Amino acid sequence: MEIIWTLIVGGIIGWLAGLIVGRDVPGGIIGNIIAGFIGSWLGGLILGSWGPVIGNFAIIPSIIGAIILILIVSFVLRRTGRRNSHA
């Protein structure tokens, strides 16, 4: 049951980051989960693990890390010619 909770929280983090940035995460639900996991890792490296923790994710650093990840992915996709922005 813990892995399901972790997947749900990771997906919500990726989805929230996409809403904040105003861009869709490539890959739909799976992309949101991956963005949440990688964003959490990135946010933890940059900011540590402070703030509330839900589903093994420190929420604030995780969302900030996911935002950074989505901005990087959007930049790379734009440079390669693929557009996946939410207009």
C-alpha cells in the first residue's frame, strides 16, 4: 500500500509543478509520476528535506525540484523542435 501512496503523491507533485509552470509534462500520468520522483530527488539535492513530508516526499523541495525539471525538459524539447506547452 505504501508504494501506491508514493506513486499518487509523486504524480500529484508532478501535476502541481506542471500547473505552476503552465506546461504539460510529456507522458501524461506516467510523466507526472516521473517528474514528481525526479523533481523530489533534485529538490532534495538542492534544498534538503525540510517542510511537511507526505508519502516520503518533502513537499516544498519536491515541488520546486519538479518545477526546475519541467522547465529544463521544456527548454530541451523547444530546442529540439518539439513543442509541448500548455496554452
